[in-house]
Amino acid sequence: MNKSISVREARDRILERIRLLPVERVALGEALGRVLAETLIAPRDQPPWDNSAMDGFAVRAADLAGATPEAPAVLDVVEDIPAGRMPKRTVGPGESARIMTGAPLPAGADTIVRIEDTHPAEAGSRVEIRVAAELGRDVRRAGEDLRAGAPVLEPGKLIGPAEIGVTAAIGRSFVDVLVRPVVAILATGDELVEPGERLEPHQIVNSNGHALAALVREAGGVPRNLGIARDDRNDLRAKLKRALTADVVVTSAGVSVGDHDYVKEILEELGTAMTFWKVAMKPGHPLAFGQLGDKPVFGLPGNPVSSMVSFELFVRPALLKMAGHRKVFRRVFGAILDEDVKTHPGRTHFLRGIVEERDGVARARTTGPQGSGILRSMSLANALLVVPADRAGMKAGETIDAMYLGGGGVASDARPF
């Protein structure tokens, strides 16, 4: 278990052990971004009747044969039909009905003429139709959107604004969805203080806990930030016991081989079965993964860039899978390097990069120095640039794999790297 494993092997070992969370019922207004856990069935046709797609006049197309602006067809207006009211009259030969968008089509009518193609005649009791409209024009047919009894949305569907609209259209005010994972986040180290606290010369601010909490929210999880555990076995044990009540545990630092790196030791003491703790990647080599029952436990590196990159590659896909997502990876695409990059073979390198489209081609460059403590490189980057483990760098002009970060990431079911 001491041997470093590849990024692909680490990711696959994690994902094959991830199980779905339970189902809960939520109000429709709370369902955005969740994954549907039931089949939604249309209770009736949508629309429930033929209706008008335009403000205008409901007519019989046969009555308009040969109509032109110079020789319009003149029809009697037998009814005014606003949206929200059913027609009361049948449209017969030589007749029409004034109709608003969305109003049901009256019996006998088969076509809508737009208001701009008409002109009132004889104080509004008749109308001049100045076009020969084709049969069925601007008529929305019953059931053209949804058919009664047909599935509307299937389990596993990610609920976006359109899905919210469709669910509301079938009259549902609640839906069954997969539970969002609660993620306990614990930073470790005697040198850490929280933002806003007094900072001594030997101390640094706990950025990891807050960055990881934000990453959890972005992935659809619920962060539970447990603050800082000191490099003390008793303090760490107590906080890890609290963390293990969540669905997922994410720690930062304490998983390397230093004299005060106790995280793996205490997790095992508490019953966590460790799967691996080294990955052949940079940044992020000292990364631990284990399970307490079905509960995933991630020990991320302490360097801030290593922590965030490791989360992107391993924790994020696991959280998405737990919450029912079928596409758990960010899409990887090719971009042309604008500069040489130097790496050492043996580990997959994830460089913080900026990808821009120029003349229809994706171009990539690094954010500058790539040290794992340079957190600003993550702020500047919109992508990770991937140099394979068997390469000693890449040259300008070569195509490099790039993975968008943040909101630019497109979900994919294709396993990267």
C-alpha cells in the first residue's frame, strides 16, 4: 500500500467504492441542481387542447383561398376568446373568432391568422383577412409537448431550470431527489489560525478549510467546516470522531510522513480501512483514501494548491456520484500550448493554466510559477493542463489536455486521463 498508484487507478478505486445516498422529498423550489430519484408522469396532455400560438383570429383555412391585401376575405366575428376561457361558439363557414395567445381553438376553426394580417371591418363585427393562410398555421396541437401517461423526466436526470418548469407544468409541487452529501472538513496543523484571528510570526491562515468548503458547495454538497485540529493525537481524535458522523470526511494535511502527521494513524484506530495514501501526481502526491463502512474518507495534502487539485480530481467526482449524477467528470479537451513547460517524468503533472479561444482554436498557457503553495495560481487559472507521467515536459505548439475548472467545466461521463 506504500507504493504510489496512478491517477487513473486512484480515481477508479475511489469511484468503485462510492454508493448512492438515500432519497428525500423536497419542495420544487429547492430542487434546482439535485438529481431526480423518481419517474415523473404527465397526468394529462400538455397543452390539454389545441390552442393559438398568436394573438389574431381563429378561422377556417378554406375561407381564405385567394385572399390578398387588395382582395381580402371578409368574415363575421362570432366570439372573443381570451386566454383562460373556453370557447362557446363553433366557427362556421364565413365566420371567425378573435383569439388571444394560449386560448383554446374553437370548434370548426383550423387555422390562426395573426392580428397584423387583418383589418377591422364594420365596427368590429367583421374582419378583413388579407392573407391566404395555410391550413394549421399558428395552431399548437393538444399533447404536442406532453402526452397523458407518458414519462416526462426519468430518474438520474439533473434538475435545471427547464426541468423545474416541466415539473411545475405537470402540477407537481415536490419531487423525490437524492440526498446531498454532508461533508465534514477538517484542517490540521499547529501553525494554522482562522481568518480574522491574531496572526503570530510562526502562523499562517487556514485557507484550505474555506476553499474546500466552497468546492463542496460548488459540487452540490453540504459543507460542515469543523475548523482546525492541532498536531495532538487527542485533539485530532476528538475532531475526527465528530467528522465521522458526516456522509464524507475530508481532511487537509497530516497524511505525509512527518513526525506529527497523525491523520492516517488515528483514522485507522477509529476503524477506517485505508485503500491507498500515495498517488503518482504533482501537485498532490500524499493523498489518502479509505472507508469507514460505506463512508468515504479523504486525506488531502496540506499545501493549498495540492489540496484543491486533489479535491477536483478525486473528491468532486465521488460527491457527484453519491448524489446520483451520471456525469461526474469535467470534460477534457485539447488546447495548443503557447509556451514550453518542463516537468519530471514519473508523475502526472497538473499545471494551473489559462485557456482562451483565438481564431477558433483553444490556446493554453500556464499561470506562471507552479509551486504547490502558490494559491493565487488557482485563482488565476480557468483550467488544469495535464502533462502525462511518461513525458518530461511539453513544447510550445503541442496539443495538451486541458480540463476547465469552476463554472466553465462541462459535465462528462468519459473518464479522463
